[in-house]
Amino acid sequence: MDELSKDKIISFTQEVALRHNYNRSEVIGMLQEIQEHYHYLPESALNELSKCLKVTPQTIYGIATFYAQFSLDPKGKYIVKICDGTACHVKNSRKIYDAVEKKMKFIPGKRTTVDGLFTLETVSCLGACGIAPVMVINDKVYAQMDPEAAAGVIETLAKQETESAEEQ
């Protein structure tokens, strides 16, 4: 990351802390704002937040790693979640995962694509057993999926992104 980007992250983090009046009890809300803005929690943001709140970096890092909602790794524009809970599992959600995974080229050792477009995750339960198997992309629920349909959704989103980039 270049220094300008790091400076922007630090500046944004300072703004977030100020909006919360440097109130340590609002650290989760601050982390949520930072993650919403960057789609993950950059290390420089965690370090700056610790300075703003006058706590150790380990304190902030501990909170950021305790809650599953937070990510220290960059995530894609589209977060693809495939349920592997019992109802989805018995309806072959693993085949859906495999089909979606084949459509993606990941950063080595990560679950985010090289182009930063997709992050692929499994979820233990999405609370939608009646419409299993389920895939969620960001906030959109795809019910009663099969491998071909799931792969088609990914292809469609990727194509839309390519066309949108070409128009600009």
C-alpha cells in the first residue's frame, strides 16, 4: 500500500473515532464503519484506532478477530455465501459451492478473487431451511439453487461488471 492510501486510511479512521467522540464503548461500531468503507479492516486503521482510543493495538486486534463479522483480509465487491447447514447440505450445497468455486480465480491462499470482485464463503446456517439449498450474494437470497444456476449467477455478475467497466 502506498503512503497516500495509508494516510487516507488513517485520516478516515480518525474521522470515525471523532464521530464516536473517542468513546471506547463504541469500538465495535467504529470497526463496523471502517469495514463497511474498506470491505475489511486494514492494519493501519486498527493501529490508528488504538491510538485514538488510547488502548493497545492488541486490544483492538483482539476485538477485530473475536467477532466473525470482521475481516482482516480484503473482501470482494460481492460476498458469496453458500449455506452448508443440515438442510442445505442434504440438498447438495457442496456441489453448488464447487460449481461456484470453479468460476473464480482466487488470490493464492485466499477466498477472494484476483480481480477483487468475489469472496466465497460457507455459512453454517442462513435460517432459510425451507428454501434450501441457499446462496446469498451480499443481501440477495437465491433459493433452491443447483450448481448450474449458481454458476450462472456468478457469470452474470462478472459479465455485468466487465460491461460496466468497458462503458467507463
